[in-house]
Amino acid sequence: MDHHLQVKHLYVRAGEIFVGSEEEPFQHNMQITLMGEKDAETLKFDNTITAGNKVIVNTGHIEMHGI
């Protein structure tokens, strides 16, 4: 099954995101689309991370394995 994640912000703070593994790579399509307005304000996460207005912020763990 293909997966399409549409988000304005993706913040992995203390969690994890896994797509497939080294032993079993994901065999389909995985797409992440960052949504939002071009002129939206920038973001601050925990008053320590300043980012744009469409972001993937990772202070946790993200792993993606696929073909």
C-alpha cells in the first residue's frame, strides 16, 4: 500500500517514525507533502528551535528504508 502524509508541520520530539527496516525495506511509495501558505509566519519550537513555516523537525528518531 502506498502512503501519502500531508502535514503543515511534522515534529518528532520524543517519539519515533519508522518506514520499513533494513531487514524489510518498505516496498511501496511513501510521500510526505508539507502544506501551508508561502507567507505564513515562521515557527518556534520549545523557544529553542526557530524554523520556517513548513517544516520537519526531528529531535526524536526517524528511519526510512525502502527500494
